[in-house]
Amino acid sequence: LVLHHFIQDGSVPDPIRSWRGSAREEHDFDIGADDVEVKSTASENRHHWIGDINQLKATLGRRLWLASIQLTGAGGGGHSPPDPIGAIPAITPPAPSPQKLRRKLDAAGGRDEAAPLYTRRLRLRCPPAVFEVDTTFPALTPTLLAAAGVDCGRFVRVKYMINLDGLPAAPAPPEPLRRLGSGGSL
């Protein structure tokens, strides 16, 4: 959904190149001087799983933003997860090659033959929310744990869920995320 938004919106110069999630990088998108981590949930609450202690750690010299997307069942309407992916080649400007997009989708696990397995249709529960991951954001990071005297080297894996209900969204996110946060083209 976010890649689809960046392509339609035109505020990210090369949205396919900026998408790093397919390469299993620490953050999903590079949008100039900032990084974006995308989290989605089908919960009635804005609760998201964080799968690694470094996932919400900003890269040196860059700001990190979290785009929170809440989905709900749509019955016969809405979209199945492959729908927005399938629409991307039709809206992609001529510059990025369809082969480049296909390679990235394949690397992310998006297989055309799996599309029929997605029978549940979804729609946005509410407009996406964008948060700056700063010192006030609820994130466990190596820096935070070290400051509390915790030896992070003793943890093999850290996975936790955050609750963003009631947390105010960022008042002025970077341009590519502004319209996403207001509902934009999703």
C-alpha cells in the first residue's frame, strides 16, 4: 500500500528503488534524508509487532518514521493483499523497469501463483498514522537498554508489541508521508 502510494503521489523520485523491505534491510523505505518503517495490523487497536531490537533504531544522521496502517475485513469489497501489488505495474512511470519491480516483489516473497490463496478482503479501518520514532516513541533499542544497564549481548532475540493508541501522530512528517497520514491515495 505504501509503495503504491509513493508511486501514485510522485513525491518520492524513485519509489521502487527507495523500497528496501524486499532486501531485508532494517527499514522499509529510504525517502531522501529519512527512513520509514511500515507496520500494519488487522486489530481494532493500533498495536504492532516489532520483530527485532534494531528495527526502530534510527540510522546515524537520519530520522526514522513509522507508518501505522490499520486494516479491517471488507467482505465482498475492499482488496486482497495482492490487488495493490498487481496494480503497481500499471501506474509505474516508464523510468523504473517492470523487471526491477518484479525482482523486488519476488525477493519480498510476492509470488503471482500465491495470489489465489489470499481470500480475505481488507480495507483501511481508519486513515494511516505517521509517527516520528524519537526519544518519546515507545521503542526498545540497544541504546535505551544500555542506558538502563542491560547487556543487550545476552539477548538472542527480542520481539515485542507496541500500543500506539492515543499517541499523537507527527504534526509535520516529510512530504511523502504527509498525504499518507491524511488518508492520501491508499
